[in-house]
Amino acid sequence: MTACIIGWAHTPFGKLDAETVESLVVRVAREALEHAGIEAKDVDEIVLGHFNAGFSPQDFTASLVLQANDAFRFKPATRVENACATGSAAVHQAIKTIEAKRARITLVVGVEQMTRTPGPEIGKNLLKASYLPEDGETPAGFAGVFGKIAGMYFQRHGDQSDALAMIAAKNHKNGVSNPYAQMRKDLGFEFCRAESEKNPFVAGPLKRTDCSLVSDGAAALVIADTETALKMKRAVAFRATAHAQDFLPMSKRDILKFEGCAHAWKEALKTAGADLSDLSFVETHDCFTIAELIEYEAMGLTPEGRGATAILEGWTEKDGKLPVNPSGGLKAKGHPIGATGVSMHALSAMQLCGEAGEMQLPDPELAGIFNMGGAAVANYVSVLERIK
């Protein structure tokens, strides 16, 4: 336990027309410092997670964090990026700096503003997180990539339409209790299961309710070394972290196994000295419902090809044996790319500190987080535990 979360901030996710990338960054940076009870001068290093890929005209953004407070001037500030796992890449980078004893306190900010970009450009931008020589012309963009994965999974393991609809319905139901969620509406299983004018097929067997939302938003964390954290109001320790990068081309791996995800989970749980059954809940990367389904298998909740069991038998519901995405996940909360991983950590810390409001689970002790970039290419796992 070399690093702990001592404060956080989180904007609502959605279509935030009155905001800019700069205003979002400034807002969460200031709020996170206030929540942690520290001043800007106390921060030793700043890490910004910002995917962009064409979403923002301003592409050199690390120093935007300095706009939050003049005392940030001359602090080291770096932007990191690893596709949809950009937020977790920023978190893990901050932890490495603390582990190297180059900083006592770090500020991590994740941000994205996507909704100002025209629809066709959004698809093109997101496809940049795939291997363009193979997938660059995929119809329906990144949804098309996961539609292909879903179709292959159905061919190998049978039609999973009921399971996918149940995952979507679960996450939308959970999202009702999340004040930061972009969509706070319990759509129900029947709506998610049936093709309709409001829920058409988007790519392969994936319908609109199987796809995460295009979002604007930001989140921030203040992370300190353990000695410093224990002097603060709260301390949520990183009991373990793991990062496994896999091949970018899907043709070089069995894409239905999410092997990088499985490897990261195995390493993180081993480091944490824990089993999956020890976790109180998991926030996982449900960019598409098929991703959450395969992640059940990769994390070891079910055998390969049996992911549907976890949702059909209620294991991953809020009152199940392993609640998954009590926040509503990317499906309901939204998915502003650079902010997502930071958001997952902030929401998990809220749960562990009993500060999750209507989202709150009863007495959670250990949280698991999985954030991925691309189609299980960049795989990040964190295991969190409150120590103060």
C-alpha cells in the first residue's frame, strides 16, 4: 500500500454545452483539492488523462490544469493517453510517481468533451482505438467492432440476447441512483430486449441499449503516499494495481477471451492477496454489454462461455454475490473517454468511504476496478481498500 486516494471530484456526465475542456478540468481540480482538504501548493505532480483523438481543437492540454490555481505554476504536469483506459493510465502513472518517491501528493484529472463533434466524426475518432489496417473501414465505427465480437460470441456460445438485455437493464436501473449519470432512467428488461424504433439494432446483434453513451465530463482524484494519507480525513488505499497491454490487431488473439483482462485481474488479485469472492463490488468497463459479459468470464466469475450465468442468476445485481457497476457503469453513467477510468476510481472510493449517497452499498470493504482501452488491448485493474 504505497498510495491512497484522499479526495475526489466528479461532474455530471452528459451533454454539457455550457462547459469546455478547460472549464471541466478547472472545476474538478479545484473541487478535488477542497474535498481532500489540501492546497494547490501541496501538490507535487499533476497527471491529466485526455484521449481527444479529434474531439477537442485544443490538443495540448496538460497545462490547462494550471488554470485552476496559480500555485500550480511550474509543477510537473503531463498528459497521458491509452484509448478508453486513459483515465486509469493517469491514475496508475500518479501511483508510480509516488512509489518512486518523486511525489507525496499527486493530482489526477480525467476529461473529455465529445458531444460537440458531429456523429460521423465521433465514429471515426473512436475507431482510432482499433487497428486501422484491419478495422478502419468497419461500418458503425467502434460499435461495429464490438458488434463483430458479439456476433462471434453468439456463434461460439449461442444467442446471448437475453443476457445482454439483462445487463443493460441492470445498469440503467443502477444509474437511477447515480447523481452524475447521463441517463437516470430504469428502462427495464423488455425495452432493452426488444428491437423498436427507439431501440434499433446498431451493429450485429447489438442494439442501442447495448452501447455506452457519447458524453462530456470530468473527474479528479488526489492521491497521496500512505504516510501522508493517514494524516488526512480519509484514505482509500491501492491494495493492488495491474496493467496488461495486449496486441492491437484482433487477428493476433482470440478476441472472445479478453486474455489481457484476465491477466490483469489475476496479477492484481495475487498482489492484493485476495480472491474475487473477497470483493464487495466491481466497477467494470461496459462500453458495450457484450464487453461486460465477457469480462465476467475474464475476471473468473464464470467459466469461459458461461458469462450469462452471472446475470441470469442475479449474481451481479446490487444485492447479488458480486455487484457489478452499482454506479450504472458506462452504459448509464456515460463514457467521456479520458474521464472514465478516473470516474471509476472516484465512485469506488465514494462507496468505500460511505459517501455514495443513494448509490451506497451496505458496508463495502474491497473494490475491484477494470478499465480497458480498445477491444481488451489496454487492461487496467485496481483493488481498493479504505484504511482510514
